[in-house]
Amino acid sequence: MYLNSIRLALLVTSLVEVAPRPILQSDQARDDLDPYPGKPRVTFRPDGTFKLTMFSDLHYGENPWDVWGPEQDLNSTRLMNTVLKDEQPDYVVLNGDLITGENTFRENSTTLIDKIVAPLNAVKVPFSSTQGNHDNQANISHAEEILREQKVAPLSYTRMAPTGVGGVGGPGNYWVPVYKQKTDASPALILWFFDSRGGFSLGANSTSVSDWVDTSVAEWLGSETRAMNAAWGPAEKRGALAFVHIPPSIATDLQSNLDSESEPGLNADSLAGEGSVQATTIASDSDKDNVFWDAVNENIKNLHAVFSGHGMTNLLCRNGSILPAIQIMGTNGALVTSRKM
């Protein structure tokens, strides 16, 4: 499991059960862009800071038939409890591969979500999740995890995209507004969450699922940002962070040009390997995530950083000199990629 805390100064730091009607982005009113009318507004602290903690690649349910599998789940829960107590974040992100779906049983796979969110429920901290390639498997899907999370976690802000957005196996594309004060008319920060898909489809005849953010997300992203600009003014007035489980393919360049002194971090897992970044599991899929990344560049202004998981023994942070989408008030931002150790 990988975790990170960041602070913005204005530091951003069972059986599949029938669930209530899911929260869809099409439910939101375009006139006021309020996607969470029934939940508390997420806000900065009175001192103008916002602390965010990220847990990546928790992989609950791995090897349940061995002693070490359940013990690792207990260790992850203990660590989450410790970090939440010490860090006291304003918001938490679970950044993909919540569950090792290929090791779970269809009869109880979604109930692992209950264990994962229990520490968050206990401290009543708002949170969001992305899903990863291990969350799409024959016994579980991204959609089922999202539905379960919405059912058992009152302060989950995770949503599913409107019908037709995200492609096969990729419903988890959404955004969360963060306000400086509860009474503000417009947010100071937007948290963007993208579904990089991957893994396999549900069922006995399971087939592989494309491992990149679907091109349909690009059009949706443009539509959402245009609505935000119309309602709240120019995007430069708002900050942004983005979260996606599998790193975009441009992250390969990030690694090849790292400076170990100015950009320190763990760097033991090559991003040039098959499936290490988006659209690389099959050679003919190369660069198919570019439509998504181009849309990020075009539409999300003032983007502080993009956070991903997935890479086995990496903790990389690279400034925005090669990542034109990532700019912080005229200075370079960062792309961070990490994975369970």
C-alpha cells in the first residue's frame, strides 16, 4: 500500500446486493453545478489550508486462502487508522486497486469495500475513490464497487459518470468541488477523478478490458469545464488536482528524465514495461490515452498535480516541464506515480 499526505496552502496534502439508486452526474443541475445537494460541502480550513491523504493499491482480499493474505488486510487497516489519527486530513483519496478482484469470491467480493471504508467512516472524513485494473475482474467490477461504497459510506463522494461516458468497464469519471468557505458561490479547487479501466469483464467468459481512460471522457471533460466556466468564471480562478489509477503514457518520459537529486524518490519499477502505463498492454493500443490527456491539457487549467498508483516499487514526483497540462499559478506542477510496497 502507498500513502501520501499533501497540503495546499490555498497545500492541497457478499452477494452483490441491490443498492439504492446510484448517484449519477446527470443528476446534477446545470444551473448551479451542485453534484452533492444532500452532502456537506467540502471546504478549506479557516487558515486557508486543505490537507489531503491518499492511499493507493490497498489490494484487500489478496490470497485469502493463505495466512499472509488476511494478515495484510489487517495491517492495512491498522496503518490507515494510524495515518488518519496522525494526519487528521480534510479529505482522503483511495487511488485504485482497492481489491485484488481475481482472488475474491463472487459471493462476497463487494463486502470487502465495507472493511476498506470502515476507518474512514469511523473518523467521519469525506473521501473519494478511483478504481484500478484489479477492481475489474470476473468476480467484481468498478460499478459494483462504487455502488457498494455509496451504500455503506455516508461521506463517500464517489460517483459514476453519465451513461455513455467512460467506455466498457470505466464508469468512475467525476469531480468534487472544494470551497474556501461553505457559503462561497464558487469553489476554490476541483478534484478530478478518472477511470483508467483495465482488468477483465465480469462473468465466466471474462475478457480483457482496455487499460486507458476512454475517449468519451474527453468530450465529457470539455462539456463539464465549459459549464463550470459559465457558472463560476474563468478556470484560472480555481485550482485543480487529478487522480487516475494507471499513469498516463506520458509518464514514461517522466521516469526516463528524472534527476535523482532534484526529483528524489523510489525508482525501481520501469514504466516502459508492458501495462505499466495506460494503453501499453497491447502494442497496437499505443497512445490511445492521448485523446484523454490532450483534453486534460486543453480543459483543466491551473492543474496542480496528477496522482496515480499502479507502479510496483515507484514513488516518483516529476515537475511539469514535460507535462504542459500541469501548471500552478505560472510555475511547474507535478505528476506523481506510486504503488503498494
